[in-house]
Amino acid sequence: MGKLNALMIQKSDKPGLHGDGNGLYLQVSASGTKSWIFRYTLTKRARAMGLGPINLLSLAEARIKALECRKQLLEGLDPLEVRNSSRAEKALIAARAMTFEDCAAAYIASHRSGWKNAKHADQWVNTIATYANPFIGLLPINSIDTALVTKVLEPIWYVKTETASRLRNRIELILAWATVRGYRSGANPALWKGHLDQLLPKKSNVQKTKHFAALPFAEVADFISNLRVETGAAALGLEFQILTATRTGEVIGALWNEISLDEATWTIPAHRMKAKREHRVPLSPRALEILCEARNLSDGTYIFGGRTKNRPLSNNTFLALLKKRMKVDVTAHGFRSTFRDWASERTNYPREVVEMALAHTIKDATEAAYRRGDLLFKRQALMREWATYCYTRQRSSNVVQSIHSQVGSGRTFEA
């Protein structure tokens, strides 16, 4: 042991191995580079393990490393395998050290195709980027705890309660995804029930639910009279939405091939419905008239087309019509409430008929299991009465025949 010294190491230029003792060797390559080697025998098998170059590892340091290797051999361990295992473990830890921002981006990318529209994906991206990433975006996902989650939520919980509530849910989903992927372990610190509900007040106690502004049903006839003064696809689309008690997205995305004139129905496919179930809408005579008027304005596949061919109206078109042009403080979605109030107070139709007209999901699991039909026949009468209520003048009994003469007798509109 100790056969080498600093001077000998400096002057050694003969290629090969120069022993220091107890398995430590100075290795000189044919090109003149020098490094440390530890040689040993395990289970009658000779092995060699590189310790490092002499410019990074002094003689004293090399002897310490060689000593560590001999101790491992004394315990029956293979120094080379121990080092390889350690490196693999460190590499695995590094691979798992995903940041919250990394995991959020990966979660959004993996779920984007399953979300119903691009707007929903944008909301995810924006809320995470605006409220979460500034606090925890660069932190390892496995370091996110309850204190960090509340640090994100508390600044907006009392002033933007709805946004904060959605953000909490999104953080919970991201952390759950990271747990399943193996990037973190343990309980989810963004869980609400039995966890954060002990630290933050309920959303309903902080901020009252803000409902869509709705028009009293007694004023709907006067409103539609004023609406019919307006021109263009937006005015027709809003009137059609009121008559069908549907949602804005369902109307602006309506296609001509969804309309059946013979059956006087509009069939909205499942992928465009909130409940992801196909919904048949009975069309009143005036609703059919609107379709004929819209056909004269449309040059594409959308019934209520935008300014660009084969593009629908934008999501804010009806709101702009109401607020800017008509100066009315209501929302298009609010007319569903108007219809619901009218049906409850002015008709005797069963609740399930009205709820089906609004395409609401049946919350009772037993009732939902036995509800097979869509009550179309009863809803046809309901929607005719609603249309009659919405107008003061008499509707022509021959309107369907006149529509057929204008657009043809086919069962559906052609795109």
C-alpha cells in the first residue's frame, strides 16, 4: 500500500497499470491520459472499476474511494453494481422530479381531445398560468402540500370565489394525475371534502351564486316584437333560441342536416350537448319560418352562419345584440329561465316534460334508469303553447306547407 506518490504519478508516462496497492491502480492510456482504477476479484471473477481522472481525483481521494470499495467487498457487495444502482436511482429521482407546471401541461395535453370545446381547454391553461404557476409552477410536483395549495387559493378565494373553486378542482385533478403516473405519493392536498373545507369557507358562504340575467316571462312578447325589428343572422338565431329553450352553443353550432322538416324537429347530436346525450327539439311553426329566413342568409353548413363562410356566429354575438344594439340587460341563456318560469306558472305540464324540454339531466338514478323515451309528443304541445305565448299575432295554420313550397319536400335541409 502507498507505492505511488505525487511525483511518480506526474512522471509516469508508460502506458499500462501502475499499482498503489490493495487494488488501486494508476492507469495510463496510449494517448497519455491518466485515471484511477480499482481492480478486485468477486466470486472468482476479476473486475475493474473506474474511479475518475487524476485531474479531478487526487491520490489521497482515490485511496479513500478504493477503501470504500474494499468495505463493500467485505460486506459481500459488488462495488460496481452498487455504483450502477445508485446512478440508476438518482436518474429515476431526476426523471420523477416533474414540476407542477410540467404536470399541468401534460395533464391538459392528455385530456384536451376529450373536452367538448377549445374554450374549455383555454380556461384550464389560463387559470393555471395566471393563479397557480406564479406560486408553485416551478416547484417539484412531489413537494406540493396543503400549505402551498392554500397559498395559491387564499388570495382569490374571497374576491373571485368561482374562479378559485374551479382552480382548486383543477389542481386536485393535476395532483391526482401525477400520483397515478408515479411522480408523487401520499394524500391529495387539494382535496376539498374533509380537508380544505376545514381551512376555507364554503363557496356559497362567501359569494352568492350569480344567475344569468333573465327577462320576466310577462315581457317576452314585447321583447320579441322589438327583436324582430333587428336584422341579420344574430337576431334570427336569438329568436330561434328563445322559441326552442336551448343553449347558445347549441344554436350557433346548429347544422342544416340536423333539421327534419317532415317531423318538424331539430336533432342535436350528443357531442354538442352538455349532458352528452342526443336531444330532439320539437319546432313550432314560427321556428320553422325562422329556418326559411336563415336559409336565405346562410351560405354554408351552419344555419346561423358568421361573416366567414362555413363558420358559425361567435359565442358573444347574442350578448352584443342584447347589450349594444337592443340595450337590454339580460343574457341569451337567461331565456331558458324565462321559459321555465312560464311553464311552471302558466301551464299544467308535468315537471319532467319541462325538464326534458330544457335537456336537463335526471338526477335521480332510479328514475333515470327507467326513463327511456324523450316525451317528444308532449313536448310538441308544450313548445307550440310557448311559441303562441311569445307572439301577439296569429300564426298561419298552413305555415309548414308554405315552408315546403319554399325549400322543397325533402326530409332534411341539404348543406
